Amino acid sequence: MPLSRLSVCLKCGAELYVCKLCRFHDPKLRQGCREDRAEHVQEKERANFCEFFDPKAGAWQAEDAGPAEKARTELEALFGAKPKS
């Protein structure tokens, strides 16, 4: 699912091209990113220009998804299944 830097959620208007939705985001690391070539981004919840951005599986799912759907999405991500479009 390609996203532009200006993409927003149609439901809530939140920016989508953000570190927290990227598969490389790891808050346990000092820089917050597993991609060592990426430039440091201070605000992880704001849109940025990172060229390594890759949305993680299920990142665009609504927060209010039922427990069963959330568990299914996490299992698919764990075992490498492609997310449903």
C-alpha cells in the first residue's frame, strides 16, 4: 500500500507517513529506528521525509477492531502472511 508523505486517515485525519507506523520503528532503540541509514526523526507521530518508510502489517487497521480481528492481524504479521487489502 503506497503512501505519500501527505497521506491521512480518512476516518480521523491522522497522518500516516509516520515512524510509529513503519516496520523499522523500535522505541527500545536510542534513535527509535532499526534502519541504521535513516536520518533521526524527532517527532515519531508526525509526517516526515524518511526514504526507508515501509508500513508495518496491520498499521492501517482501525483501533476499534474487535479482539479476534486484532489477534488474527498480529498472527498474520508474526508468520509473514500478507495483510488483506
